[in-house]
Amino acid sequence: MKGMQAHLELLCGQIAECERMQKAAKSQLQRNVFATLLARYRAIAVELEEAIAKMPPPNTFRDRTKQARQAAKEYGDDQRKLAKKLRRKMN
């Protein structure tokens, strides 16, 4: 997610630079080119912001892994207890 955030910041810088260059452009053709670039950069920035918003918080995966390990440990403990009971009954 840090990489996506860094890319978004870079993109925002490019948008600001494009706006500056569009205002400084001497011909209508140059202004149109920068307007097209701005529209594309802004669309990409919106998509990137939406993707970042959908990302789970950084610790979510670690928490899930920790929960899975705990569940597996409990399951293993239950299996050992059950096996112990069965051995006692069979003896």
C-alpha cells in the first residue's frame, strides 16, 4: 500500500505540473494537449484513490494469520484430547 500511496503523491505532483504548464502554454494546441493529459492523470488518480480506499488495513493479514494459528492450535489440542480419551477406552 505504501507503494500505491507514493505513486498517488507522484501523480498529484504531475497533475500540478501539468496545470502549471497548461496555464503557461502559448498556443491553443498546447493547452488542449495539457488538458487531455490532465483529464487522464486525474482519472488515474481517482482510480488509484479508490483502490487504496478498498485495501484492508495493514495489520489485517497478520491478525488473520494469528487467528488461524490459534484456531489450528486449539483444533490440534482438541484432537489430542480426543485421541487420549479413545486410547483410555480401548485399554
